[in-house]
Amino acid sequence: MSSRNIAVRKDVYQALDRLKRPGESFTRVLLRLLQQRGPLDELAGSWGLGATVALREWPTLRRGGGGRR
């Protein structure tokens, strides 16, 4: 299995460390968290109109069509 190093802020590392179960690797924590999340559009309604508009524009922003980076 190949691996990659990623840099995260100290607070993110600490949050992931708190979420780790006994004997669980950081890779497993991240996989578990990624599997638990649902599609973003299912959550948009709970964020209000601003988030719905932002979600609609997300594909454009990802392609570099605007927005802050």
C-alpha cells in the first residue's frame, strides 16, 4: 500500500485524534468520516438560502470560474 503525507493544522490533528477509536489509524478515521457524510445538496436546506445559492455555484467555483481561493 502506498502512502502520502498531508499537512493539517494542529487543531485539525487534535480533532482527528479525539475521534480516533482504540487501535484505529488516522487513515481509518478519515475513511469512516468520509463514508458518513451525505451529498452536500441534502444539507443545503438546513443552511438557508445563502448556502443553497453557494451550492448552485460550486461547480463553477471548482473549475476556477470565480470566487475566492
